[in-house]
Amino acid sequence: MRLSIITINLNNRKGLQRTIDSVISQTFHDFEWIVIDGGSTDGSKELIEQYADHFAYWVSEPDKGIYNAMNKGVRAAQGEYLQFLNSGDYLRETNTLDKVFSNFPGGDIIYGNLSLVENGKVKEDRQYPNNLSFYDLYQRSLPHPSTFIKTSLLKNDLYDEQFRIAADWKFFLKMALESRDFRHIEIFVSCFDLQGVSSTNTKLLQEERDVIAHEVIPSCILNDIKKKEEPLDWQIDALLSFREKSKIHHKIATVILTCLKKMAK
């Protein structure tokens, strides 16, 4: 079996319905579907029971958090690759998985592009680099609903459940430091619901990221990253990007860059 789709849910019946509609409409069928519900009381369990024939495995019971639920799904998974499509998230088109696996590049971690959705409308289309750097991962990680992870990697190194919303970031950093094979596919795979916990609790996310960075990243690499994050470097990077847009932008940005470089001396 090529793929295990894992969906976790807690009291998000409306979002779960959206996810279910997306998956059952796929033209690609070489996957199993695992649903982990945290003991919802809003009718989600009844919805799961209604669509139970579509699931290889499902459970509705209290859990210890997002990553505890995701790890339950990993343990049950039988597919070669894993995709986490949590309640509220959905695949971009009915033939999305067909497009992904018709020219699948293989590798350890395959990541596509992502649409950010708020109140049912696309707020931003986010494209990821073909050649992923460690700094790219450090800056914003990878999009879970648009990423396909070799199942054996997670079975051997489950998400760290001490973290509430950044354990997936820790996993991706560790995989990069182990020289795992990351490959990009130029496909908008999924739409991510911005109402999720990791999107709304930015303070906790930053706190967890700080702990993980010092735990996982060697100090010599982390020091280089911190230098890159200095305000002047950020301004220069932003202006270089701005300068590429047109001749007028190029002239304006060049003047500002010249001033910044003089300040840096």
C-alpha cells in the first residue's frame, strides 16, 4: 500500500466533514485512512461512524494531546508513506493524490505546496523551495498536510509528546541533521485550516521552538542561524527580494541597500 492518510480530530465536526468530503472524492485509491478522535462530544463520533466503511482504522477516546493522537495513527499505519490531513484540512483537488503519485519522486520526505485557508477562503498560496536548506526548515518547517513521510522514519522516532504544537518541527530538524532525503514536488497538495492550535497559539509555538532548537541543533549551527537573524541581515534579504520585482523597485532598493551596507561597516 502506497499511503496512509491520518486524520486527527477533537470537537471539530464541521471541519471533519470537510476533510471527509475531500478524501472520499479522490480519484486515487491506493491508500488506507486512519481517523483518531479524542473523544469528541460535538457529534464527531457519530459522523465517523457514518463513514466508518471508508476507514481502515478509527478510534474515539481521550488522548494526551495532538502528538499523542498522531502517534496512535502512526502505530496503526501500514502504508509506505504517511500524510497527516487533520480535521478542517483538505486536498486541493479531487485528483490531487493522482497527480502526486503519478510522478512520485521517492525519497524519505516529499513535500508539496500549501494553501492557507481562513473562514473557507484561500488567504495565501505558499510555495516551498526545490532545494531545501536547513535555514528554510528552521524558519518555517514543512506543511504537514502537504508532506509525505516515509512511515518507517516515524515508527522508529515518534513525535515527542512533551511538546504541544512543535514536535513535528523537531522531527523535521532531526531528519535534516541525519541527512535524510527531502524532495519537493511542484503541486499544491492541500489546504490548511488557519484556525488550528499551532496557527493561533504563536507564543507557545515560539517557546517550544526555542527549547527544541537548543536541544536538537548543534551550537555552532545555531550560532550561525542567530547571526543570520540579526535585524540588518533581515532587511538586506528583504530588499534583495524586493529589488527583483521591477526596474523602479531595483533603483529604490539599491539606494537603500547601499546605505545599509555603509551602516554595517
